[in-house]
Amino acid sequence: MSEPNPSPLGGMKVVDLSKILAGPYVTMSLGDLGAEVVKVEHPEGGDPTRSWGPPFNGPDATYYLAANRGKRSVTLDLKSAGGQEAVHRMLEDADVLVENFRPGSSLAGLFDYRKLSERYPRLVILHISAFGDTGPLRDEPGYDMVAQASAGLMSLTGEPDGPPVKAGYAMGDLGAALFGLVGVTSALVERERTGRGQYVTTSLYESQLALHINWATGYFATGERPTRLGSGHPSLVPYQAYPAADGHFVIAVGNDSLFRRLVTALGRPEWADDPRFAANRDRVAHRTALNAKLESVLVDEPVAHWVDLLGPLGVPVAAIRTLDEVYACPQTAALDMVQTVEHPDVGPLQQVAFPVTFRGARPPVRSAPPTLGRHSRDVLAELGYQEQEIDVLLGESAAATHPQGA
């Protein structure tokens, strides 16, 4: 039995001082789970991803629209006394603060976690950085591309004889976001026992190391530097993309019985008895020879032929879909993974929903990504500011952004 509009974090209040992707993805996810999220942005341009286009949809880039739904936007100059005081009013009854200030920056000093923890002992503070809170690189800035390069992902991605390639989407940022989300929710659970919040940290670099999994353990065991395998797997063969007559598709054979099933379907049952291919460890050792044999057969028929033949036999197989095909797929629709919300400037706006259900129900997309400063007056009024005070506060922020004579 499904539960309509599940909100496991309903009643929680989140202050989002982060920007770009990792932090905003954490706070968007907290909002999807029912928390009330206030995003504090600089009056001049706000979150930089608002301008990371094309493509744009309305006033903002689609990059910004991807990670900021379910929030309210307030514009404040955090370096001004008035802006800092407004944030502190927000923190008085907040449950979570998320920030990604560069270590050593003025804002990191102004919102130091030690001072915040003393003043707000129940507050859970998440800090996301490029390389972590300690070590020789702690003060270095970083973007997703830097994390993918410095933490090894690019050395593992691409064809063996080609250049290093980054992952198709931002695995550095998104990895840190997912671990940060786990950290925040774990800290909230612990707070229920202890009554105290805590300082939680993660980084793009750490998250990439955590995601190395079998690559790292293989290296620890052998001391051998892994090399790029294209779409191949270091420990399983056949387990990669293969050419068909009209494109590519994947086969993922995870054991010897599946391999026998595969080669029998291909009309080559004798390959399963070949000592080079009979066991997975042998197939890995003779990867090149086996793949050449497979390709010589698979290239004769179109992708649909192989999917229709192998799928019913239980051999893991799939066409390589493009995004238009993914979002037209009946499975995507059945999961209700695309939801539409009304945006004040562009009208109906499609969003990829939160990928977890609760009692059979998916958390709804609650509101569109906010335009810059859309909720400034409402939020400040809720914090107890009078109308004249709000005028002054927002005017100070604008003046700080555009000083006289600048």
C-alpha cells in the first residue's frame, strides 16, 4: 500500500550556503525528502550555475534547474553584517547547514563550524570540499573535472589506446553529494539519541576513492597499475559493449553457465569447451582472442536481433539507449521518475524525481527551482524583519554588489 507524498524529513529546516553542484544536490535531495530548504545566494548572479549555459530554460541555465528544485531563494551579501545576522536568525531553528566554502576563505572564517556548534548545539553542519579537511591539498580549489583527474577516474576511463576520458556526468560532484547526504541523515539520526548535532565533512576526492572499490582492492593485492579497458570489465569477460550490424549493445556475463548459454545461442557451443574460455579467469586472460571471436559473429545481425535472442535465454543484454530513448521508455514512465512542476517563468518544467520510494510512493517534486531572490522578502519577514528593515537589508546587499562609483 503506497503512502501519498511521503516526507520522511518533514519539519526539518535546511540552510543552503553552497553553490555549483555537490552541495546544492544534497540540499535538493533533503528538500525532496520533505525538508524546508532556504538557499542563500549572492545578489549579483546568485549560484554560478545559473549562467552555466547553454542550454537555458527561462532566465536560468538548465544546469541550475537540475539541482535546485524545492528551495526558496534569498539574496544576501554574506560579507555584510546585515547578511550575516540574517543567516544567524535562520540558524536559530535550523536543523542542517550545508556549505562548501573554500578552506581559508573569509566566509569559511565567518561561518566557522566551531563557533556555529557552540551557538547552535543541535545544528548538523555539512562541509563539502575538493580534497578534504586535512592534508597538503586541503586548501586547493576543485571542480568535478579536477576530482576525476586527480583521484584516478580518468585514468580508468576510455579506450586502451585512446586518451583519458572523463565520465559522462559529474561523478566527482555527485559522489560527494551522495556521501554527504548519507552523512547528514546519519547525523540527524544520531541527534535523536544524543540531542546534539555535529560537523560532517566529505570531499570530491574522498568520494572518488570510496567509489574505486574493486579497482582499488585489485591494485592493493597485486601492486599493478590498472589500465583503461574501454567498456570492458577488469574481472569479467565477456562484459562490455559489442558491435552489431547497426550499432552497439552490451553483454554482461557474470559466470560460466551464462557464458555457455551465450555461445550456444550464438551457434558456437564449442567455445565453452575451449580451455582458453571455459572458466572466467581464462576468459579474462584471453580477453582479446575471445572478443575477436564474439565480434565476428555479433556484427552480422542488428542490435534488436541479439537483444531479442539473448534476453529470453537469461543472458544479460541491453541496447545502448540515448537519453531521448531513455525518457520515452515505458519503464521510466512506470517508475514515475519524471515529474512536472510549474515554473513561474517557463511554465511546466520536467524534473527527474528522487530515486527512492517509501511504502511504495515516490516523494513528489514539490516546487520549481526558484528564480534569484524570489523568496527574499517572505523569508526575511518570517525571521522577524519589518518591511523597512527588509528594504534596508536588501538595499545594503545591492549596494555592496554595486558600490558607488564602481
